[in-house]
Amino acid sequence: MRAKIEQIQEVLAKDEKFQQSLQSIKPKKTIWGFLGVVLFFFVPEIVGVFWGDEIVSYTHTMAITEPSTIGRWLYEMIENSYKDGISYFNIILGSLFLYWMYKG
């Protein structure tokens, strides 16, 4: 299995189309790239630390009173994302994106 993964890595390292697509999704080394990563990955976690309980109670109330099924589902999704606390996966992924952006 390990040999197969190493073989796939070698093929991907030599594939020009893959390398071009990888560079096209890489965040740019600008203030906007940095702010995009920070706003998307870190700010929701900071908001969740300080106002998580208020967000959960508000979205729970709105989910109960919402007449449409899609609206209830959306409020429940927001409630579930803030009721569990900090998402360490989100923080790690954001940190990896910042590292990837500035490493080379």
C-alpha cells in the first residue's frame, strides 16, 4: 500500500496539468489571500468562543418558528456547528493553508 501511494505521488509530481491546477487553487501572497483564509477559517471559531451560546439559542428558536423546511434545516446546521464548541479541524486546516501560502 505504501509503495502504491509513493508511486501515485511520483506520477502527480510529474503531471503538469495537476501542478497547474494546484497552483491555481493556491491562495495568493497578498493581503486579500491572507484575509480570505483568516476570515473563512479563524473568525468563525473566535465568534463561536465568545458568542456561541447566544448563537445556538437564537438559531434554535428560529428553527422552531421557521415555516419552511429548508429554513429550518439551515438554522439547524448553524446551531449544530456552534453547539459543539471550537472546531480544531477548521483551525488546523486554516493554519495549513497559511503555511502553504507563505512557504514558497
